[in-house]
Amino acid sequence: MLTVFVSLHGQVRKAPMIDPAWLRPDSTANVWVDLASPTEEEARILRDVFHFHELAIEDALMEVHHPKVETYGDFLYVILHGIDFEASRHHFATHDTDFFLGRNFLVTVHDGTSRSIGHLHRVCERNARVLEEGPAALMHRIVDTMVDNYVPEVEKLADKLDQIEHQVFEEPNKNLIKEILALKRDVAAMRRVVLPQRDVVSRLARREFDFIGEQVSYRFRDVYDHLVRLTDESMLFHDRLSSLLDAHLASVSNRLNQVMKVLTVITTIFMPLTALTSLWGMNVKLPVYPGGAALQFWWIVGIMIVTAVAMLVAFRRRRWL
């Protein structure tokens, strides 16, 4: 899908196609071209109309790339990631959005699932000032919305972490390794995206590029601060999960030791009892206890009970139980 917004003479309107006159050096128009899951024919606009570098076009049309920023002389190429809010299995499934930023144009390429760009579509239709501020300011609005969308997902992750932490210490018998490892995988995915994205936005905030003015660079600094906090939280989550995993494994190991101790005590107690039953089960003459043949069985049972109780008392005094 191809969407074109143009700001000209104080008005913003949607256009069915791109007028090459808007891209001339003396043009006063500001143009935003959004390509959502572009077809091969729509993707030709990148080469035939804007004359972007073929390597940048190739990267933009591929599905997944790490965040980065590159300059190609007359335009700036940026890859940033938005969060997939609808992901049901992984909190931090992301999709990349590609930006081509020029003097008076912004071209965005994405897979059609970006909520941030959909939101800015509606804002541009209602408020002409958004595009009149320039393509760099529009790019900041999109990036800022993308980063803001991380907040509810990070809060969900924190709530899940608190829940697992409670289970580790309050329900130690529950097997939580699978949940902890799945959560660590999500946090690792978050860090893989947020860390390079923070570096990209940092470069945009330092005014390394002529397309980013001073006022817009200040705005990118605010986005950079948000990404720094997200990075710190991802590291904190990683440390907490590592500690929880160690605590859970220690709890499981301790529980296993307790079970083994009980089984060992039971085995130790039955060793002399087994010896007694083996002796009196032999077909040879053995000592006969008072009371005649009818009481021999109860004498053996009594000796076994006394032996078991004596061993339990000895284990208790040595604090083995």
C-alpha cells in the first residue's frame, strides 16, 4: 500500500501519486511517502523517483535488520524497530521500520503492522502543522511513538517477573525452569533491539547529520533518555532472572537432598531389620526366646521395633533428622 502526504502552501493533503516537482531543490513542499508491505511496482518508487542507493533499497525491502543509521549524501537511511503489541507468545517480537530522510521528504517502509505510523497517518490528516514542521520532526514523532509503545510491554514483563519471583520463594515445589528460560529469551530479544536502537537515536540526537536540526535533535535526546531507561531495565531484568534461576535450582536441589535424606534413613533402618528376618528365616536351629513356639514371632517383631526406634533416636540426637 502506498500513502502520500504533501504539505504545500499551508495545507496538507493526501495525493494519489508523487509529483517530481515536489522533490526539486527549490521546492517548498514537505512530502511523506509511506510504503506498507510494498509490491514490486510500488517499490520501484524508491529507485525511479527518489533515486536511492541500491544497497539501501535492498535493505529496506528485506524483512529483518538490526537498527542502524547510514548517510548517503543527499539522504539519511535509518532502521529502527517497533514492538509487536499483538504478539501472544513473545513479549518482544519486533518489526523493523526503514526511514529515508531527505531535505524535504520522508519515506517509510514497513510490513504494514506499525501502529506508530498508523497513528501518525490519522494525526497528519487532522493537523497540518505536523508535516509543516518538516520531515525530520515527523520522523521524530514516529520514533517517539514507537519507543512509547515499549512501555506497556515492559510493564507486563515486570509483572510476570514479580509473579515468578513470588512462585520461586512461596511455591518452591513448582517447576518454573521453562517459564524462567522463556522470560530470559524475551529479555534477551529486548536487549538485542534496544541496545543498537539506543546508539542510533544517540547519533540522531548529536546532530551528526545536516538533515537533523537543533530543535529536532533536542527531541531525539528525550527519546534517547527513554531508550537508556529501557536498556537499564532490560539489564536489571536479566540480572533478576539469573538470580531467580539460581534460587529456583538451589530450591530444587535442596528439596532433592531432603528426599534423598529421608530415603537414606529408611534404607538404613531396614538394613538390620532385613538381617534379622534373614537369620530367623534360615532352616537351622537358632536361639529360642521364652514363651514357646507361639511367641517366637512376636519376640522378633518386638526386637525389630526396638531396633528401629533406637536408630531413629540416635539419628535425632545427631541431628541427621
